[in-house]
Amino acid sequence: MQHASASPLARPRPSAGDRDRAARRLRDACEHDRLSPDTFADRLDLVFSARTRDELDRLLADVVEAGPLRRALLAAVSWVSRLGHEVRAAWLAPRLPRLVLPEREHVLIGRGPLSDFPVGDPTVSLRHAVLSHADGRWSIRDLGSTNGTFVNGWRVVDDVELRPGDVVTLGAHAFLTVPPLPARRAGSGGRGKL
């Protein structure tokens, strides 16, 4: 007579779907730092070699699956974080000094005496960046500065196109780019007459 624990009904083999669900839970735990990458790799191997659902359950015993409340809370925190960043950016933008986009072909930005746009701060290199204008478009290129040039928070590693409203950060200073000032027509008296 066969013992009850050896019965095929008591120890069903895991299906492909069972293995996929287990792998997803392990991947999710690893992505959210609840499982180290090494442990994830070791357990993933065991998931695909497990002979019973009991073995799968033991592999996942310490991996807590995020319930609906946890998922909702994490989504809310993520939303508040993004909102906080957007509010900060909206608060700071009107207070930033302006960098008028030039109509000249090249403008040297830096701390040095030959700079076309001088920024007197030790976090700005002598020859920090160059702002270029061609065909109605602007771009900026870092000149190997010590503290880098950033556009909207992204480090400039090659020529980057600039548009009015972009935030350019040079060392510890940020500037809001604005379009060139409209040229006044001779004889208009500044009142917009033709």
C-alpha cells in the first residue's frame, strides 16, 4: 500500500504558469531590493528545477508579495514625489537669472576674462561652455569643465539643442534660457509703430 504523502495528488508538479508566477515574484523582489541579485539568480535556477509546488512555495516563503494597499501607497508616494519636484521647479524657474539666447554665432561662457558671458564663481571653469546659434537654432557644448554643464538636469556630453525655457546649469549656477530680445526698428520710438 502506498503512503498518502507519496500520492500524486498530494505532491502535484508545478505548471509552466506556476514557474512563471514564481519567477515574476522573485524578479519583483529583486527590483525592489527585497532580494539580492545573487539570491535571485540562485532561486531562479531552483524555480525551474523544482519538482513540486511545495518546493516552489518554500522558495517564495520569505518573499512578500505587494498587496493592493502597498501598491497604492507606493504609487501615491511616487506621485507626491513627482509633484514635489514639479512644484520646486515651478517655484524656482521665475527666480532664476536669465540667459538670453544669442543671435551671435558663438558665445563663450566661463569665469575667464575672455568670456562673452562671464560667471564669476569658482565652480565655473575659466572656459566652461560655448553657446552656438545657427539657422535659428541654439546649442550648447561643454568645454571639458570641471563641474560640468547640464540642461534640464541632464549632463551635456556633446552638443545639446537649447530652447527658450530650458534650464542650463554651470557649476553651482542655474540659468533660465529666454529668447533674444526683439530688435527695435529705427524711428519707432519704442512704441511699436512701423
